[in-house]
Amino acid sequence: MTDPGTDPDDVGPPVSESQSTPAGSMTPDEAAALAAIDEFEASGGARRVLSTSANDTDDPDGTGALGLDPASGLPFGDHSLVGLDEGFDRVAAERDEYLDMARRVQAEFENYKRRVEGQRVEQVQRAAEALVVELLPVLDACDAAIAHGSEDVDPISKALFNALERKGLVRVDEADVPFDPNLHDAVLSEEGDGGEPVVAEVMRPGYSWNGRVVRPAMVKVRS
């Protein structure tokens, strides 16, 4: 029966199952379960479950909940990784181009160094050759003095020639050898047996410097 002093419409707040169930008739486990249910309802858990269920309908793989674009698997609005392979290929091509350029420059520099070194050696040899050519008249004068009986000149002539010989000077003064126009300058000739021309007499010795003829020998040829 309804209390006459109570308003029939004023039924009060709804009573939860945990409040309507006498505490003395529940086991400790049931009491803990009911307390968890009350806490879940008070924190709005039911609304979150409904919201999550709606999202799962549109985003079954869960990428939307992670802020990812389901089509590309990338973050929404972030396209910096799109075409990453193409970017790598472009960078690799540029790297190879720069490496080839560096190799070409290195090869050109090595060729330049060899060319400069060759020119330097040739300049030194030419300078020494010019000095030797200037000294040849001194050797000729010594030879002439020795031929006229000045024996005191012989040690000086030998010392000078030996010093130049160690650096590459070679005397060309052999007789009875085949005539070579690269080594011999024929100024006289005499009749022979009609064979190949032969050096009959060396009238003035010739010289070569490191394989290069600096003065041919003045000879008489027999042919």
C-alpha cells in the first residue's frame, strides 16, 4: 500500500541492482562484481562501448582509431613517405653520377701529374744535355793536346769524361763498323770492295747523352 503522506509521482531515483539486493544475502564475489558494475556505469563506460562499436563498423581494421589512413596505412594528412622508393632511386642515381664525376676528375688529375712529372724530367735532361754539348769542345781540345804529346792533359781529360760517362755520356769512336747515318757524319770516302759502307776512320768522335745523339761522329767511309 501507498503511504497517504507520499506523492505517488515522487518515486525517487532508480535503485540499482546492487542497492536493491540485501548485502547480507550476497557472497563477497557477488558484492565485488556489483561494485564494479556501479563504477562502470558511473564513469560512462556504456557510452564509450557504444562509441567504439560505431567506429568498429566503419573501421574494422582499427586504423582509424590509430589515426591512420586505411587506404595507404599512413597518418592522416601526412604524405611525406609517399614515393619513398622513387626518392631513394633518385638519390642513388645522383650518388652514382657524383662518384663517376669524382673518378673522372681523379683520373684526369693523375694524368696531369704524370704529364707534369714527364715534362720536368725532360727539362732537367735537356738542361744537362745543353751543358754536355758546351763541354764537348773541352774534350776535343784535350784529345788534340794528347795527340800532340801533352801527356799532362790526359788525367784531366779522363776525369772529365768519366764524370760525364757516369751520368749518361757515351763516346762514338769505333772504326770498321757499319756506317750508321744516325751516329756518323761522313765527310770523306774511299773505295772499297763495293759492299756495304763501313767506317774506315774516325776523324772526330761523336757523343750520345742518355741514348740521344748530341753530336754525330765525323768519319771517313769506305764503300
